[in-house]
Amino acid sequence: MAGEAASPARALRCWIESRRVCLELADQRLVSFPASKYPLLSNAPQAALEKVQLRLDGLALRWEELDEDIWVEDAVRGFFPKPGAILSAS
């Protein structure tokens, strides 16, 4: 319908393959991105990287041990942090 926003991407499943974060989406797409796109994931040990969890009904990814959260929609659209960007909670 005209004027209606598309629903955000929602993951049904997430796993790690060769340091890539792989997602199976509710719309049946399979997408992946390199962990190196996110500073906290880039140098994470493989065991910590594999502890990814789906949160918020598949709208977000969470790595508790690494204190990293990623919106599935951002990853699907390729909205990655800029290299060298420092994030702060002000």
C-alpha cells in the first residue's frame, strides 16, 4: 500500500560461519556480514563470537559477553559503523 513503511527485517535464526554472522530472515532471505564490520566483534575470540542471541523477537542480535547489540535491519541494509568511529553514551 502506498505510504506504508515496510516492516523491519526480522531474523529467525543466527549463526557464525568462518567469522561471518549469518542470518535467516522471516522473509526467507539468507544474509551474512563479516564480524570485522563491528569493532567489538572484529577481534573477539571465536567462542565468544558464537554466543550470539536473537533478541526483541528477532529484530536485534546480542553478544552478552562482548556487550554488543546490533539491529538486524542495520546489518541487512549494510549500515555498519564507520572505521575509527568512537561511540559514546553522552
